[in-house]
Amino acid sequence: MSGAELLFARGILGARPKATNYHRATSAPPAQIAAWRSLAAPLLAALVSSVAPLQASADPEGIGPKIKGFFTDATIPAPEEVLSAYFDAQKSGNFEAAYDLLSTADRAFRSKDEYRADEEKGTSGALAQAMTYKVKSVKLDGLKAVITVENTHPDVTAIIGPILAMALTGVLTGGNDDAKEKARTAIVEKLASGNFPTATTVLTETLIKEADGWRVYRGLEVKSRAMHLLEEGERLARYKEYESAENRFGEVAKIPGDIIKAEREKGQEELAATIAKGEQEQRKKAYLKRLKLYDLETGLYDTYLDKRVPGVKFKLKNEGDQALIRVEVTVYFKDAAGATIYEESFVPVSVNSFRLENRGPLRPGYIWELERGKFYTAKSVPTEWKPGAAEARITDLEFSE
């Protein structure tokens, strides 16, 4: 609340005009507001000087400093003006000016050079130039301002498709850099053409009132921490370390604040998905005890084209009560000293596969084996392998559901 608004509230300047936050944000252009403030400031200073002696007896500290404090806002830009200046700087590519409008916490976490480099790389600069913003409302809460903004921007998903859009934002597990670069190129070229679809999103921006005025709070530190936890969780999930992955996603899901809303929701989604994957993995491990791998044979075999080719044979039996649509078997090859020197995986059961040797599903009580005279080739086995020295384990399976 500005100094003038406080005096209206106390009845010193008469009845306060009725106006909503929306009217405050949109009723007059920033230039008019600034002109009003410049005219009002000296009048308010005179008022302070005349009123202060009258209050001295009632208030030992004097009312002058208090009234001056009320009108400090008359000489600094309003939060919506600061936010507009920040957006304009981003649109024009003046990232140094945009950086100067950031909060102290953001600037303490990231240097100006780092900020500029982050903004210039990828598509952020090109996207910012094509965006427009409209302030819808301003909510003041002490030293904090929450501004609702309507953002019209290029529709990235419509431009490059949902898959590449996910790759661009790092949503896809594995972080395919080639896909990201392809997406960036497609976006930049489309924006350069000037003919692209747009979408409108309602954003909530936060500003903090500091000693030198309102500053844009981007939450750079907390966002960086959240992104690191998300990436670490995805990496752990790829390696099936589900419990550790759940911990990372759970940390993100608990981070408070509107500034981290998107990352928090992502953490909640990934947490739920990882819990489900972990439960499925436990179910698989329990069922492995009911799946029998036997009659393993490894050696050097002759084919029509080659002689003494490393090969593998084995059988599988489903002794459980669930049909399986995929079974993976990994064979570990050993040298003369008994040390494992190579491994190779085979998928004897795989529904919807075009491999001729595959059969499926493997139903309860069924036995799988290769056709007579057939074997799996393992041509990449090192020459140090001792023929016949190998062991095998079932390393993955999928249920028919």
C-alpha cells in the first residue's frame, strides 16, 4: 500500500476513491502514474513539515518520520512497472538490464555473466522476443507483491510436436541432446518466419520490496535445486534404484512456494510413477523364484557360413501362476581362471516381436526352448573365453496383464 493510500485510509486526505487492484494496474499508463507521483512528492513533503510540530507533544518521536515513511513509495516505481520493465528487457535481449531488476537473493545465487549466458543459449531469447504480457491484477502483502499476468507466447507444442517439446524441456528420461537440438532449431526457424501459432497462459509473478525498490523474484536457487533433484531422480530410476529415486522426487514434491509450482508438480508425478515402478520391480523379483532356467549349454558351434562360433542354449519353465510376455536372460562368459569377462543378454520370450525364434506368452506350466539344432550366437565373446565356462540368470520379465 502506497503512502497516499495509507493517508486515505486514515482519513487525512479525505474519502479514498474506490479502486480495485485491477484498476490500479490498468487505469492509467505508467507515464501518467509517474507524473502524478513527481507532482505529489513536494506537496507531501510540505505537509509533513507543517503537521510534524503539531504532533510533537502527542508523539515524542514526532509524526514527521512516520509520514515520510508512508510516502517513500511516491518516488519508486510500482511493482507492476518493475515487472513490465523486466519483461521489456527480456524481449529486447538486454539481459544485463533484466538482471539488475532481479532480487538480491537471485543475484547472489547467479552472476550477471552466468545469467546472460543462460538466457542467450537455447530458445529462451527467441521465445521472449515473441511474447506479450498483460497485467491482470496486483496483490500487495507487506514487502511482497503477487502479480497475475496473461502471457501470450509461441505454442511450442504446436510448432514442433509433443515429443520434441518434451525433449526440449528435459522431461524425457535420458535427456536426448540430439532431440533437444533438433527442437531448438525447429523453433528458431519457425519464429524467424514470423508465422507461428500462439497460446495464452496465466502466470503468477512474485516481486520483493527491497531497500532500493521492488525487485523480481525468480527463485533461481530453489529452482536450480529442484531441477538437480529431478535429474538425479530420473537417473536413479533408469538404473532401477527406485528407493533412492523416490527420495529425490519426494524432496521436490515438498518444496513450498508458487515460484516452484511446476517443478513441484513434476516431482509429485514422478514420485507416483516411481513408486508404481518400484512395486512392480518387487513383484518381478518375487516371481523370479517361480521361473526356472535350466539345461544351459555354451560352446563353439559350426554354422553354414562360419566355423567355431560361440553359441548358447538353455530352457525356461514357468512354474508360477502368471503368464509372461517377456523374459530376458543374461549369460556371463568366463575365462580359464573363472573370471567373468563378457556378458550378453537374450530375449527368448517377447510378445509383439518380429524375431523368428521368439515365442510367447510363456503361460503357467509352459516350457520354452529353441528349435532343435538352433542356438543363440554370441560372436562378440572375447577369444579369452573358455568354451563351456559360463553361467546365466533371468534378469528381467514382464507380466501379461
